[in-house]
Amino acid sequence: MSSTGRIDSLAERSALVREALALARRTHAGQLRETGGGEIPFIEHPLAVAELLVENGYSDDVIAAGLLHDVVEHAEIEPEELRKRFGEEIAELVEALTEDESIPSYEDRKQEHRERIAAASPEARAIFTADKAINVATLRDAYEGEGEDVDSRLPVSLDRKILVWEYDLEMLFDASPGVPLVDRLADELVGLWGQRAAQERTTLA
């Protein structure tokens, strides 16, 4: 069963997940997300994040927040709307996952968000980790086809993205030791490092 199929199946059993899925699909409709290898429908990303949370046994509340984690930052949904529709816990999780766009520097914005996640709940860190793991996995797929040319499609350089992910992983090892999702993120980063090393060897040969 595809990730979309699994989430749809869960939505049939859970009114909460069903409502979160409907809002995510509506608010991200028509949006595209750059992967480094081309654009994909934006909704594919929160679906993949939610699927990873399902695989790791998280609650319906956490899965719903995973589906909605980008709606404030990328779809202009107000936190108060989420609070009214889904309750305080889910609204707080989505707010924790929302970067502060008033910080212009990429590194500073990511650092502020990392520090906020480190002080947040284990559930917020789980969604953050799933988000990063899916981002790295998606970029690895793009890198397989494009190699270092993915750099030209990304809003910041690949080196800068990887450095931020390394800092994220370091924080998560400290804040959430022994969590399988953190190990998954580590595995994806190790895989990306390996792909780049292989590409460099090919280039130098």
C-alpha cells in the first residue's frame, strides 16, 4: 500500500486525521515544492511525513499535526484557526514546527527554530525529525539523478543545507536519544554523504 493509501486508510478510522488530511489537501492545492530534481505537488511532503509518523507508532494527534505542519508557514492558515478546529495540542505542535520568517538569515532562522524544538515536547521533536528525514530522503532521490547539479535548483547551497541538518541531528541526539526516527535521519544523512563521496570519486577518476 502506498503512503497515500495508508494515510487514507487511517483517515477512514479517525475523524481527526480525516479532517487534518482534508485541510492539508485543500490549503496546499496547487502548490509545488522544489526537490532539487524538479517540482512535486507540495502535499506529497506532509503526506510522507505523516506516513513516517504512522510507521513509528505515533498517536492520531501527532499524525494530524504532521499533516498540518506546513499550513501556517506555507499556506497562511492562522494558528487560531487550527486551535478552534483541532484543539490546543495540535495547534501548539504546528506552531512549534513553524519557522520564524521574520529572521532573514537562513542559518539564524534555522538555529532559532532548532533551539525552540529542543525545548519543545517529544511529540514536536518527532514531527521535526520526520520532516528532516523526509527532506534528506527526497534530496537523496534527486541527487541520484542530478548529482551536484541539485545545487542550482535549491534556494540555498547543498553544503549549507547539509550543515544545518548536521546541527539538527546533533541537537536531536542530545534531546531525543534512542528515538528510532532520529536514527532514521542519521541513516539518511550518512547515505547522502556516501552519495556525494561516490560522486567526487567519479569526478576525480
